Amino acid sequence: PEEVLNQEAWHVPAGSDGLMTVPEWLAPPDKPFKRGVMLGLHAGQTRAHMYRSVLEAIVLTMKNHMDAMCAELNLALDRIIVSGGGSSGDLFMQIFADVFGVPAVRNVVNGAAGLGSVICAAVATGVYDTFDMAIEKMVRVENTFSPDEANTTLYKRMNQDVYQQITRATDDILEKAYPIFNNLS
């Protein structure tokens, strides 16, 4: 089913025709009213729009957290390496490249924790003298996805002008709704 949705969502333009998702599925203990939100749904959109919007939301959320971390550390990214199950989808990888505006890399072995453990073991047992040497010998890039400049521009504008502001507009409403649906009033 996921592959069918990936194929359908390839035909949906970046920005999902204005459908934006806020993936706040797990509310923090201090804000139990927080909820995921889909905003901008209209009759011309399909399940592929919803699927792509969820993928875009995941990547936009990661981008915003990464930007904060990079600002604090005074770093700039020249590429990102995406690992885990989600990295097996080409659409997800392309969205990463487009949102981050840098190449997104998928390695042959995309389980970062497992590969990292093997690299550490190889250095610890003397198979390789340094981590750099072990990485050079053990990590192989499978694919690199280059950002589409037009999509990167759209995502940047969407993120700065709208996406980062959504919860400011929805939190008050969700907080008012919470007691109604949770037997608190």
C-alpha cells in the first residue's frame, strides 16, 4: 500500500496543492490538547495529497529542528544522510532534498544504528585504525537526490510564511476543544 501511495503522490506538486499537515500526533504532557492538524483540504485533493502532505510535514518538522540545532552550533549543511525505513521511498528522499535544499543521500545499508555499531566495533578491534578510515571502507552511497530549486523555493516560503505559524493559530482552538472531548467539563 505504501508503494502505491508513493507512486500516486509523485504526481502531486510540492506543497500538496495547499494541504498542510502538522504532525503533532503525540501531545506533550504539559500540553495535552495538542493534536495533529490538516489544513487546506479542498474537493480537488485526493489521498495522494494527504499522503504527500504528511511526508512534507515530517520533513518540514525535521528541517525546523535541524535549523535550530545548526544555528546553535554555527554549522551549515552541505548534504543530509537519511536512514531507516522511510529512506527506502524515493519520494520521501526527494522531499528531503527539496525541503533542506541540499542533496539527500541514501546509503546501501540504511540502518544507521547497526552500521554505526559495526564501525565502532571495527575500530575497537583494530580492523581499522580510525573512524574516518572505517567509514570510508564501510559506508557506500546507494542514491543521491538533488534538490529541485523551484520546489526548494516553494518549501522555504511555505515553511517561513505559513507552516511555522500554524500552531499559533490552532493551539487556542484545540485547547478549547480538549475538555469537551475528554470529559473535563
